[in-house]
Amino acid sequence: MKSPPLILRRISVALAGGAVWLALYLGLAPASRWLTFDVLRLEPGRPLSAAVEFFVFETPKVLLLLTLVVFAVGIVRSYFTPERTRRMLAGRREITGNVLAALLGVVTPFCSCSAVPLFIGFVTAGVPLGVTFSFLISAPMVNEIALVLLFGLFGWKVAALYLGTGLAIAFVAGWIIGRLKLERHVEGWVYATAAGADEAAEEGMNFASRVAAGREAVRDIVGRVWPFVVLGIAVGAGIHGYVPENFMASIMGRDAWWSVPLAVLIGVPMYSNAAGIIPVVQALLGKGAALGTVLAFMMSVIGLSLPEAIILRKVLKLPLLFVFFGVVALGIMVVGFLFNALL
């Protein structure tokens, strides 16, 4: 049992860290204005000053939010290993499994880069094909980093829309794929692979170990994604400062019926993560783009990508790969049209 002084020290360190984080976060707006207009002496109202202020405000803001959520999620993720996730999904009724798989995708640490070993493990553990796809769709698309950043930048309504529609796409797409009975289009060697288990690293972890896992997640994830964050914010700053509102509204507004399919077609070939694409989303919305169109663009970038297709081709034959991408893309477009019509 830990001694009280040690516990108090850890609580004090946590509170001090939280206070520093909050002070930095609250000071971003005045600091960005001071740097833009007092230090750099840029003229207010000009495209360059608007772009610079956007960049110097959003870059530390997104990185602060990213650090906080990655640390918290790193602790949560220590409770979810691939083997534990497989055990939770195996043997479930299909509809129940689709719902549970979509929900688990939100909190588990898997993305398209881990699709092949996860797919093999799920199928060989007896998880139905449709349930497996519900998880593989939800895990990258309903990204917890995107969810927290959306909440911090746009408020709970937009974050809730993203969460609800992403889960709906994962559930419905997985259910449709399950109904189509496409197991014959999985590469034969997958079924011949035995499922493995590696739970040893997770067993016996105490809370201090989980906090260490959170710190390691910050070093690993933030260390890898910060260039995407800066690049995304730079693109967003350019849009914010230089792209006319009327132009953006004309190609991504609610009145252009073709804007949603075009947004999905543009988004699928792109490869970015949530932290990199959300500043672009923020700038597009600020310039008059419709919410449904922007959500469709963001979901297609995060949930579907050419690298993911290349990875999944190792375990899926082309007909099933096309069905997977087609069903998910159709679901994303439905979401885009729906929100453009209602909001």
C-alpha cells in the first residue's frame, strides 16, 4: 500500500500540472493578438494578419488539447488489449456485436495501420465478418482525439453529431456487410491462421503503470502527429485568411447538390489524421462551407484512405474491398446530405 505522503505528492503534481495547462490555454487568445499585432505589427483586417493570428492561436491550442486527451486516453487504452477486445466481441449475437463493436472502436487504440493483424485475430476468434467491419470502421473514424478536439473547437453539438453519425455508419455498414455473406471474399490464408493471445503486458498493471502508459502515449502519439497538426493548421490559416467566403460557399455550401459527393471523392485519396484535418475543417466552416459537407469530407479523410485500402488488400479480395469502401462512402454521403438538409 502506498504511503499517504506519496499519494499526496502525486495529487499535488497532478493539480499543479492541470493548473499550468489551464493557465496556458486561457492565455492563448490575448497572447496570439499580442504577437500578431504588437510584436509583428501586422495591420488588422488584412488577409495576412488573419492567417497569422489563426496560426499562432490554433497551433498551441490544438497541441494543448491533443496532449490532454492523448494522456487521458492512454490511461483508458491500457485496459484494452487486442485479445481482450476479441474476447468481448466473440460469441455475441450479430446485431449486439455490431453495436458493441462500434462502441469499442471509439476507445480502443487501433487504426488502419493495425487492420491486418486485427482482422486476422477477430475472424479466427469467431467474430462475425459484419461485426469485425463495424469495429474496423469505428476505430479510425470515431476517433477520440477528433471527438475532444471538435468539442474544444466547436462545442458539444458538433462533437455529438460526429459521434452519433460515425457510430451509425459503423453499425449500419457492418450490418449490411454481414447480411451480404461475403466470407468467401476473405483471403483463404486468413482462416488458416490461429488466433494468438498476448495479455501478459496488461496483466498486473497498477494505476501508476497506467499513468506511465498515458505519458508514453503523449510522447509517442503527439511526437508523431505534431507535424500533421502544424501542416493542417497552416492550410487552415491560408483558407481562413485568403479564401473568399463566397467561393467556399459556392463549392461546399448546402445549395450545391454535388458538394457532398465531391467532398468524399476529394477526402478518400487524402491521408491525414484527426489532429491534422480538424483545423482545416474549422477554417472551411468559418468560410461558409456547409456542416454536412465538411463532416462528410472529414469522415472520408479519417475513415477511408488509399493506404488503408492497400493494407486491407492483404486480407480481402477485391469484391469485398470494394463493397467495404462503397458502403462506408455511401453512409458518409447520406450523413452529409442529411445534415445539409436539416441544419
